[in-house]
Amino acid sequence: MKIIIIGLGNFGRSLALNLTDNGHEVFGVDHKMEKVDLLKDHIANVVCMDANNEAAYKVLPIQQADLGIVAIGENEGSSIVTTAILKKYKHLRIVSRSLSKIHDTILEAMGINDVVHPEQDAAFRLTKQISFNYALDYFRVDNKYSIAEVFSPYSFNGKSVKSIKLTQKYSVSLITVIRDIKNPMLYKGKGNASTRKVIGLVTGDTILQKGDILTLFGSNKSIMNFVKEKNHD
């Protein structure tokens, strides 16, 4: 995918590097030369220009781009003007960073459906890391619900999914199980090797094993209560 990122502060720069690492062709834009210099050897192309100057966009491959990301973080007005310019390119999907609730309202009025709040998301993740404590990872569905990966409690070992009554007792749903699958063919002579794999859809008859990782869906409160109660097993 060909992606144009406008605004190369901490958020935009990290995004540009990660997208490049994932095989995308990234074009970075910023009006500060020092930010451009930081990326010139690391992404496909980088340009120093004023993103509020519509004529300057002639140097960018806008017509060939699939995605435009407005990652400007220090100037709300500049971000809005840049988004408005990108909106003129009808084929382009636009993701815009929002800096405030008013900014959200303006972007919504402009018809921008993909809005990101990196500072809020970072704060949310840190809050969940502290609150979930023993959760291995989690994905925010919305402000109330999450999907979390947690180690299966010792007390669940050898029991069927239907017998532990996750929904009735803890108000969480089990989506799937991640399990260490041993492969004696690997590393012969050095003991069994194992790889961690998703076992697929679980049923009530699925038996949980030692070391399983449960992928749970539920309210943030329900997941946190489950983690707090079962981490002592």
C-alpha cells in the first residue's frame, strides 16, 4: 500500500517506521527540516513542505496513494486545513489525528470516519496494563469492552469449558485458546520443541490444559474481576 503521512512528530515518525517495516511504501511530510532528516534514510521518501499550501501537493504521489494520514500534533488549525485539502482527492482514504473534542466534531462534519487519538489510546493502554496486571495482552473494543489474553488458572486444568461456567460465574466469554503444541520432530536429541498455536473455535467439551492462554471477551470490569480473582490459583 502507498501511504502519505503528514506530520512527522513522535506519532507520525513511529507510524512511518512501523508501516515501512510492514512492507508499505511510505511518503512522509513535515514543514520542519530536522524532522525530515530523521527519516530520510528510513522510509521510501520524505518531503519538507507546508501541508497547508495546496499547490505544494504537486510534489507528492497523491493520485497513486491509497491512504493519507494526518498525524499533525501541535496545531489543530493546520491539521484541519490539511485534512480539508486531502478531502479533495476523492479516491484517497483519510485517517486524521484528533487533538480535542471540538476537533472530533469538525472531522465528523467533514465526513472523516477514521479518527485516531494516540494520546488517549496510550493512556488507556497504560491504565489497562496497571488495572489488568496479570493479563498478557488486550484489545480495546470500545470504552466499556475489551478482549484480553490471560493464563488459564491452575484450577481450570483438565476441566471442560462448559464445567467452568465462565459466562455464568464471571460474565466473560471464551473466544479461543492459545496452546503450546509439542513437536518431537523438531530439534531431535534436544527434547521436545513446542510452538504456541490458536486451537480454533472452542466448544463446551474442549478440555483446558496447563499453560493454556484464554482469549476472553467481556466488559473491562468483568475481565479485571476475573483476573484479580483467578491470578492466585
